[in-house]
Amino acid sequence: MIKLELVNESTFKKIVDMKLPPEQNAFVAPNVVSLAQAWLCYDNARPYSVCNDDNVVGFIMLDWDEGERSVGIWRFMIAPEHQGKGYGRKALEATIKLACEAGTIDFLHLDYVQGNQIARDLYYSLGFRENGDIEDGEIIMILPLTDNPKLGMLTADDDDMEDFIELIKSEKEAGTSIPFEFEDSSYIEKAIEDGLVKRFTLMGDTIGLSINGVILMGNQNLSYLEEARQRL
Ligand SMILES: CC(C)(COP(=O)(O)OP(=O)(O)OC[C@H]1O[C@@H](n2cnc3c(N)ncnc32)[C@H](O)[C@@H]1OP(=O)(O)O)[C@@H](O)C(=O)NCCC(=O)NCCS
């Protein structure tokens, strides 16, 4: 039976030693790099051994983000000698089950390198769909777990700036009156640096932000304003 077990003292060497053949190397980073990143992103990274009974047959690392209510499949491989035996599919099914059962996750996301048709078809068969986005040359796929997503809230970082500028621009075009805090992008950048900015999300999309407690919620999503206030 396939199960996921957090990488531990007795499995990490097998995970580090698990290498792909050259033609698959471009599809996923070496596991030693993933484990180092798991340490750097300690709060969100969940590196699992894929075990068939007690045998380690693969590696999957999740980006578990309850703020955004998302789980990213960050890294995924089945050892070459175990590929094509159905373990990859079962490992993904176990991942989806884990996310469903948590009750705090609205969607899964992943990206794949263009041309990795086997992985892409596998994800597709499990319900993942391309959403049209490409990040660092990799194609993004999403699997919604609910039709009724809840409000996500995260402390913003530099990467969110582009979304904020777009949201503020479209709100201005829609005639929303914009509090002065949101008029000056260098002010927002400084507030992000100081940890004073929150990003509100729905299925990963930015629908609002707050600076020091002042909220700008997109006019399409005003029904979430009260909840956003309460969450701050
Ligand atoms: C992608 C990967 C994880 C799939 O794992 P796996 O255990 O081999 O997959 P499974 O045995 O569960 O098979 C899943 C499907 O892929 C197909 N498949 C697997 N290997 C295949 C191969 N070499 N050629 C053609 N089809 C293949 C299977 O037929 C199966 O399809 P089906 O369920 O419709 O019959 C594995 O190939 C891998 O580690 N690849 C290299 C790393 C990688 O690409 N990771 C993904 C990064 S996004």
C-alpha cells in the first residue's frame, strides 16, 4: 500500500540518493536541493517519502499554505526502477486526500516543465487543469477541492506587488474611492517590508489588501469585507 511519510532520520539518505535518469533531470530538482529548501521554508514545506509498505519508492514535497488555503505539489518523483507501477498515481491520490481531509485547503496547484507529457497527463487524469499561467517557464495546473472557497489571508511579500498594482488600477477604473495608503506604490513597498500588509485571496487570486488595518477589497468581492475586517 502506498503511503506518505514525512522524511525522517531513517529515510533521508534514500531520498538524497534517489536520482533520475538524464532525460528526466530537467523535470525536477535533485532531492538534496529540495530538502535544503524545506529547511529554508520550514513553515510551509512538507517533504514526504512515498512508501510502498516499508519500501521508499519516491519523494513528494508539498507547499502547505493554510493562509492561502492551498497546497502546492512542489517536487515529485518516483525512483526510476519503480516508475510505471502505479505508485505515482497513488501518491498523488494520497496527497489529494490529505488536502481534502485537512478542511483548511480549497485547491491544489503545481507546475510542470513543458514537454513532460507523462506527468502532465497523469495530473490531468486526476482533475488538474491548466489555468493559462506560466511561471519561470513552467506551466501551472490547478485542482479545486470546493465550489465554495473561503477567504485566504497572508502577510504580503515583494512578489505580491504586481497583483496589488493591478487590483488598485482596476478599482480606480471601476470608480472605487481609493484610500490614500494605496495611492503610492513606494509607500506600499515600504509597508510590505515592515510586515504591515496583508493580502486577501480567493482560490489563490488576490481580491484585496490591507495596510496597517485599512482595507481595499475588490468591488466584485465586497461580501468578504466584513470577514476581512474580523480577521485582521
Ligand atoms: C511522473 C512520475 C512521477 C509518474 O510516476 P509513475 O509511478 O511512473 O506513474 P504511474 O505508474 O502511476 O503511471 C501514471 C500514468 O503514467 C503513465 N506512464 C508512466 N510511465 C510511463 C512511461 N514511461 N511511458 C508512458 N506512460 C507512462 C502510466 O501508463 C499511467 O497512465 P494510466 O494510469 O493512464 O495507465 C514519474 O514518471 C517520474 O518520477 N518522472 C520524473 C520526474 C517528474 O517528471 N516529476 C514530475 C514533475 S512535475
